[in-house]
Amino acid sequence: MPVSRALRRLLRIREIEEEQCRMRLESATGELHRLQAALEATAERDRRGRQLVAASAHSGELPDRLAGMEETRTAARFAEFLLPRIAEKEQQVAQLRQEFLAKRVEHRQAETLIEETEAKDAIEAGRRSQQMLDDWFNARKLRGSRQSKARGPAPASNEGLLD
């Protein structure tokens, strides 16, 4: 029994669903990386602000100290803004990864079902082919034995016929 069109359509649908889930996962992962990079930039901004404050403490420059304190405060506000979004995005990425893996399993199951059906079909075709060869050989053998019975027994030798 050949693989049905419905089963092939199911496989194609599973492939498309898997691809869509993969693309959503990649997009969310990219967003997560951008948020993490922004958090790293914020940490760098905080570090530079602290350095500016430390340098102004030695030089006595009040504007540098105020600028450093403002850099540190701004970095802290950005970090407060980014941390919940990063946690939310991490959860979303984990959920999308689970969905992607589930779609991949569904796709593989449909592939396996088709492969098993095709393998069964190939085995059945091989059996039918072998059965046809066996039937042909048996028919040929049977015709040969009928023809030899119809001719009668073969003469023992040709010596008596020439005299």
C-alpha cells in the first residue's frame, strides 16, 4: 500500500510548523542576546562612572564627580529596567525551545511513519516479485515434464536404428 497523499501532506505541515517554531526561537534568542548585551553595556557604563568618581576624588574636580555619580545612577536605572525583561525573555526562550522540540518530534514521527510504510511496501513488492519468479519457474518446470511425458521414453541408443 503506497504512502497516502494525506500522510505526505501531514509530513509537509509538520515540516512547516517545525520551521516556524525554529524561526520564533531564533528571533527570541536574538532578542535575549541583545538585552544581555545592553545589560553588559550598562555594567560598563557603571564601571566608567565609578572610575570617574574615583578619579575626581584625587583631582578634586566636582563636575567629574557629579558626572560619574550620574553615570552610575543612570546605569542602575537601566539595569532595573533590563533585568525583569531579561528574565521574561529567558522564560519565553525556554517555552519556545520546548515547543520547537515538540514540533521536531511530531515531524520525525511523521517521517518515521512514511519510512516504515515505504519499507513495508518495498518488502511486499519484493515478495510479489519473488512469488512471480517462483510461479514462472514452476510453470516452466511443469511444461518441461509434460512435454517429456508426451514424447514417450527416449530410445536407449541409436545403433539399432541404422541396421
